Amino acid sequence: RAKESGRGVYRFFKREMDDTIRERRNLARDLRQGIADNELIVHYQPLARAADGEVCGFEALVRWKHPTRGMIPPLDFIPVAEENGLIEALGDWVLRRACADAAAWEKPLRIAVNLSPIQLHNPALPTLVHEVLITTGLSPSRLELEITESALFKDYQRALDNLRRLKALGVRIAMDDFGTGFSSLSTLQSFPFDKIKIDKSFVENIHRHDRATAIVRAVLGLGRSLEIPVVAEGVETEEQILFLRGEDCAELQGYAIGRPAPVDALTMWTTAGDPGAIAPKSKTRRSA
Ligand code: C2E
Ligand code: MG
Ligand code: MG
Ligand code: MG
């Protein structure tokens, strides 16, 4: 009897597992089609200089407008793309779209693009980036590539080699989600990153947990010593802005500055001319 119910439980889990596998397979099939059918879109989130609130760049964040499921966030489909050989096509598309959009802005603001570890390990990446810069006419100094420290894990030498070749193009390299991995410090020691982005899991606890506050302060000190500008991610409150500005954080990113938005919604920031007339010079701008 126990054996029988055991089998029942097994059958139940087996069915659930099959459903999950089928679901992933369907999503991969839809994604392949979706990339071809132009269902991907890029939203842009502003980054502001902490000292005066001036918007100095944007991060490109991909979204998928699925025909029946609606808008799907990247954390739900980037892993699917990585597991099904679709991340190169997806990453190539996002890079091209973001560089083309940024090249059309009147102000020469920076554009940050996220790279998957798989892209970083492809020896063809620097050539691809070079080609995209030439095709879109974007100045290399305006492009910033964001990588997480886990991206360096697999084949350290090859990844570092690619990063060096990218830097030689004049592109900037940012370390994303700093502090959430296992080897943040040794990664910083091995490679001259142009920027450190403190993960929002620390920023959201400023003044809420003494430890988080101390860690943010320490990362800002580390950035100062290494002469690497530090960006705070996930800034949501006035209180966090005041603290970060007081601690000499270089740039702020988060809902308190602006939410990710379609490219058409950025003109108040990207249009040249009298800044006072186009966008109020407030220190904490909120996007629509
Ligand atoms: P990330 O690079 O750390 O991007 C920041 C994420 O935090 C974004 O989520 C953004 O919408 C969210 N965020 C920004 N400000 C705030 C805030 O004040 N509060 C809160 N709670 N969240 C905030 P999103 O767009 O869902 O992206 C999630 C992750 O997906 C990104 O994390 C990045 O790792 C990945 N991703 C996004 N686009 C791409 C892409 O084109 N290629 C690759 N490989 N990965 C991407
Ligand atoms: Mg990022
Ligand atoms: Mg980040
Ligand atoms: Mg993050």
C-alpha cells in the first residue's frame, strides 16, 4: 500500500516536471519566433550624477512583448535564451538597438548595455562591438558594457582577454550587481573596471540595517581608493539620495531618478538646448 501511494506521488511529480520542461520548451520556441518577429523592445532607465541630479546616461533593459502572455521581464526569459542558444542573437539585437537609439540623441549621453556571460566568452564579441559602433556611428566612449562578476567564472583568461580587447576599442566596462557574487574583490583586483554598480539589495537597506549601511559606505570608500566611480542601483527614496550624495557616490540609478521607459519618453533628457526650458533642474527628477 505504501509502495502504491509512493508510485502515485512519483507520478504526480513526474507529471509536474514534464509540465515544467514542456513549458520551458514552449517559451524557447516562442522566443526564437519572437526575436524574428520583432517582439523584443528596449526600455531605458536614466542614471543621474549624484552631485547635481543631472542625467548623464541610460541603461538599456530588454523586455519581451509576448503575443498572448503580455510583457515578460528579462529575468524570466534571459535564462531561457541562454539555455537554448538564443542569447547571442538576442544580445546582438539589444546592442544594435541601444547604440542606434543613443546615436540619435542630441546630447552625447552614455548608454549602458548588459552582457550575458555567454556573450563575454565568445571570442568574436570585440569584433561584433566594433562593427556595431561603426554601423551606428556611436562614439566608443559613450558605450558602457555591464557584466556581473559571475560572468568571469567559467574561463577566466578568455573573459579577461575579451574585456581587454573591448577596452582597447575605447568602450567602458562596468561591474554590475557588485557585492552579490563570491569573488567581487579578486575580480576588482584582476581587471581595471571603469565603474562599480552597488547592488540594490544593499542600497534598499540604507538606514534600515546598520550592516547594509556600513557595506555601502565601505564600497564607496573602496571606489575612492581605487579611483573607480561607484553607482548606486535601486535608489528609491530621498533619504537614500541624501546619504549617497553625502558619501560622495558618483551616480544614482533607481525609481527615485526614473523608471525604465520606452525611447520616445526620454526626450526631456536627450534633447539639447537650454536645459532649464526643457527639463527642470531639480535634484531628484521623477520620470513619467
Ligand atoms: P540589472 O542590470 O541589475 O538591472 C537593474 C534592474 O533593477 C532592472 O530590472 C531595473 O528595472 C530594476 N530597478 C531599477 N531601479 C529600481 C528600483 O529603484 N527599485 C527596484 N525594485 N528595481 C529597480 P529588469 O529590467 O527587470 O532587469 C533585470 C535584470 O535582467 C538586469 O539586472 C540584467 O541583469 C538583466 N537584463 C536586462 N536586460 C538585459 C539584456 O539586454 N541582456 C542581458 N544579458 N541581461 C539583461
Ligand atoms: Mg545592469
Ligand atoms: Mg545592475
Ligand atoms: Mg542588480
